[in-house]
Amino acid sequence: MEGVDADVPELVERLGSEEDAVRKMAAFKLQSSIGDPSFADVFISKGGLPRLRYLILHATGNTLAYSLTSFSRLLEVDKGWHYVNQDVVERVVELVVTHPLVNILRGAMAILGAIVAHQHSPATTSDQPGSFGFRALKPAVAIYPQFLEMLVSRLSSADHALCANALQLINALMRDAITNDGEAEWPKFIKKLQELGVIKAVYMLMQSTALQDLAHPLLEFQALTKVLLRKWRDIVVDLHKPEHRRALKGIHLASNPEKLPDPVEDGDDSKEKKHNPEKWRRLGFETETPSWEFEEAGYLGMMDLTDYVRRHGDAFSRLLLEQSTLPSKTRCPIARASLAVTSTLYDLFEVDKSDLEDARSYLALESRTSYDKIFKPLILQWSRLHLAGLQAFLRLWKATGAEREDFLKLVDLVRILLETVVGGASREKSIQEVEDEMQEYDSERLRQLQMELFELSYEHTWGHHLRQVRDELNHEALQFMKEQRIRCLLQGAWFSNHQVPKAEPDHSTEQDLKPSFRYAKLSHNRRYLHYADFDTKGDQDPGLDSLREILDLALVSSVASNVSATTPPSTRSSSSTVQPQSTTQITIHGYLPSSSSNKHTRNPSKATSHSQPSSTTSHNRNKEIPLLILHPSTHSQASEWLDGLLMLLGQQPLTNETKKLTNLVSEYGLKIRLLNVRFDEQGMDGGEGRAPEVPSREGLDEEYYYDMGGA
């Protein structure tokens, strides 16, 4: 401390030197020491402040830059406020407006930011009303009216420190205006800043690579944006206020209302305007008293609706004209839709949650990795997001053929759309990309997302019980598909027979060629597979009695096939169409007793085998041979017979078609349980409390089944 006391008088003396080089060196040394409160106290006690202020008012070049930096650091330690007067403020404002040097501008903006924000410091109070806050700058700003414009332009500077100081000053001005100005004054100041391009400039900074150097002022600007949105939302729409009344009148006039004739009584020159009974309802309000409908969205909702009408007046009036020809219940309530989108965005960005301090702590702990979680530059594009959300609502209303009672369902779809696209957008994603992506979502895709979110919410709440239900439904669906596939075998089917000559084609005869068709059918007891070969297909399918060949399924050891697991893109063919070139093949392998004759001597084509372990020792002693080869004509038929045979043998299905149908049945069952659909619910009982009429089974036998395969 004694060393400090010895150095400070010499430093103060050098600040008052007549030589500029000596003053410059003293100011340079001062800026690195003045941030220490103990040094600042000694500096002030030795009379250093008057000389420092003199340099601020009269010095130039680097001497001025060092002096400004020193004074700003002195204010940061809450010292020297009694030397902040109108001369200093005017000088610093002049430098911000007229001076081009970055090092001077940085110090000047830091001083102004400290002056504007000083009244918010709980440690000190001002004895001179109007000496601090934005009020202290207004006389100087009146002399230099381009101050705000120059200040906003500094946000595009390549110097990150200058950008940070400029944004800190803008934040201080905004917070002071919101806190201390009257209800009619602060909106004008905010509007002026927006017109100067502050939103666009800050939006670009949030998406830039310079985010780390500007993190704190950008985070504060984002928090102030939430404060503004919250403040606008909290303003109650009151038609006694001229600006509120003008806004509603502007919306009405933009709709091109139909002019009604003024009635004139006989013998009386007085005229009375006729009131349109649907003046406000035609715009999408529920009643003819629209002010109460802004209760949830407040003046923010009115601003969004007014902005949409002002920017897209022609589309607004044209839409109302189109809807005037529709029944009232199918008209889209534009005003209510606009207010709903405003409320949805308000909830999406958690405007009511003031998380500035928590976010700063998060920044300090995790640095760059948390930027995408903290910074939401899209909140600065509120108007464009509202417009995109409203246009999506109008598009979905038209696409779904919605009616008045479907309004809340459409609101829910738009909420899902905004949460998916806007809520899931990265920090670098542009507003144009967000708008384009929102255009790509149709009602079917949104409803699918809705069901997924619905299931996730149930999974989160009822996870254990839901997994148990899903397992049960999967088992039931698999049993259902097993029965359906086996019933396909019970019904029987035609297969094509490839005409394949024997090993010596020169000596082949007609007896060496196979017939053209093969018909196979499972017996009623599901133990035998009957089949026979035919030259042609008959008008009626053959019965079991006419199928001479019988395959005992107890002899089957495996089923091999070259059927792909996925469904190929192919067209469906009729049952009368012959496809002799089909290469799809199902081969049933098994063991025959040693005394039996083996007609199946030809090796099947290379295929995937699905084996069933043999239960008899004789099977192990004999060679496995192909017992039967089938050539399905379509992929659906191949799926039915391959999976039917596998499931009949107690194995799992192979083809994707069967798995897809199994999942479909399971998912529908789950949705029905989640929605708790009952036959006695509205819309399923004919409106009279009765169960729906079950179709009669008269004329049907036990082989009746549902054609889920679509073959």
C-alpha cells in the first residue's frame, strides 16, 4: 500500500503534464491499475479525477482512448460518479457519433453503458435526479440525433469488443426505458430501435461464430426480448385506448367490409348507420365483442394480428371473400387462429420463465457445448414465425376440411408443428429454412407425430404398464397372423410349375416334362399338405379328394426359400395370369423312411433354410431331401405360404410383409387401449346407446378369413 501511495502522486502529476507523450504514458499505466478499488481510492484522494476528466474532454488519439478506458474501469468499481456531468456525457456521445477509431469507441460506449445502467445498481443511489439512466443521455442525443443509428451500426463491426460494448449499451437503454418510461413512451423507443435494424443485427450475431466473445450481452438481449413479449402480453386490450381502438379498426377496414345502405325515413333527413350483425365474427372472432378474446394473448396477440393484416392485407381480404361463400361452420376463424399461434409461440419459448442468471451459470460451466441449448435466435423472428404458423393453420384447415368444432384439434396440430420445427431447430438454422420446413408438413405427417408424442407421454407416465400391454398385444397379434397365414394354406392356392427338362435333353419325351400348374392345400386337421399337378387351371379349385399326393407334415424338417425379407416393388397380378418365368421358390425338406421311394431327386436352387430339429432317431439316420417344391406367382402369395408353413412348424415368420401386418395389428390394438375406445362411445353406437350391429355369419363356414395380405 505504501508503494501505491508513492506511485499515485507521480502518476497524477504526469496526467497534468504539458507534454502529450508524458500524458499518454501516464494514461496507459492508469488503465491497468484503476480497476483495483484501493488504488482508485488513493487516486481520487490525490486529486486525479479532475485531470482524468480534463483529458476526456480535451485529449485526442491514444491519450483519449486510454483516458476513456480508465474512466470506464473506475465507474465499474463504483467510483467517481460525482464527476459524471452533462459535459462528460455530451463529449462521450459526440465521440460515439463522430469518431472512427475503434479503441476510442470501445471506451466511450463502456462509459455510456455504465451511466445508463448505474441507477440499477443497489450499492449506490444518485443525489441528482436525471443524472443517470437514459434521461442523462437525452440532452446530448437531442444535439446528435443520429446517435442511436450509429450505435446500432456498430453491431456489425468486425471488432468483437466494440460489438459487445455497443450491445451492452443498447441493453442498458432498453432496460431503462422499459423500467422507467411511461406506458406510452417505452414502446416508441423499442419501435425506433427495431426500425434501425437492431433485431436483424443481433440475430446475425447470435448465429455467427463470434458468439463466445458476445455471449453475455447477447444472452441479456434475449432475456430483454422475453421481458418485452411478457410486458406486451400483460397489457389488457382496452377499446377506450385510442391505439387499441385504431388497431382493431385497421383490421376491420383491411377486410374490405361490405357497405350496407343507410336507411332514410320518409320526411326525415337524419341518417343512422346500419350495424353489420357479423362485423367481427366474419373476421374469425367468436362474438361481436372482440376485446375479451384477447384476454390470454393480450396486446401481443393484437400486435401479431395487426402485423399479419398490415403485411398481407390482400391475402387477408381475399381469404375472407372466399370464405363468405362457405357455410359458417366451415369458415376458418382467422382471428382466433392468429391468437392461438401467438399463445403457442409464447409457451414454446417459455417467455414467462426468466432464466438469465441460470443460463449465465450454465454458460460458465459448459461454455461452447451449451450454446445451442441457451441461445434461441428464432425468438427474434417472432413476426415471421407467427406468420408461418398462421399460414400453416390456414393450410391445414383447408386440407382437412375442418369445421368449427375442430378448431382445438387444429391448434394442437399447429402446436406440434411449431414444437417440432422451431423447437428442434439448431442455433445456425435460418428463419427461411424454418419456414420452408414448415411448408413441407402435411396433416397426415403431423397426425403421425401427434400419435408418437401421445405414446411417448404415456410411455413416460405408464412405462412399465405400457410395456406389459405392448408385449401382450404383440403376442396376440402374432397369434392372429399365425391363424391368418395358416388359413391361407387351408384355402389352398395355385402355383406355377417350371418346365425343366431332365439331364439329357436330346432323349427327353413328353413324360420328361412337368405339367404347368400345381395346386396345394392344407387338410382340415392341419396335419397333411395335399397337392397335385394339372395341365390347366379349372374353373373351380379342386377339393382335397382330387389331390392325389399327400405330404405328412410330421416328416418335414425345414422350409427353404429364396423369398426376400423385404417386399419388392412389383405390380399385383390376377389369379388367372401365368408367370412361368418366376424364380421365387419354396422348398419343403424332410426325411422319408428307408423303405419309402423317393421321387424328389432333383436338388433345389440355392435358398435360405429354416430348420426344425427332428424328434426321431430315424430322421437323423436318413438324408434330408426336398419333399415338395412350390413356385409362388406373387410376393404376397410367397409371404403367405412361407410364413404359414414356418408358423405351422412352430417357427417365427420371415418376410417383412407378415412382420409389418403383425406390427400394424399390435399398434392398432395399443391405440385403441390408449384412447379407451368403447362400442358405446359416441359415434359408434348409432346415437341410441346400442352396440353396433354385428354382421350375420349365415352362409359362412369355418374357412372364412380376412384377406389382410391383399393377394
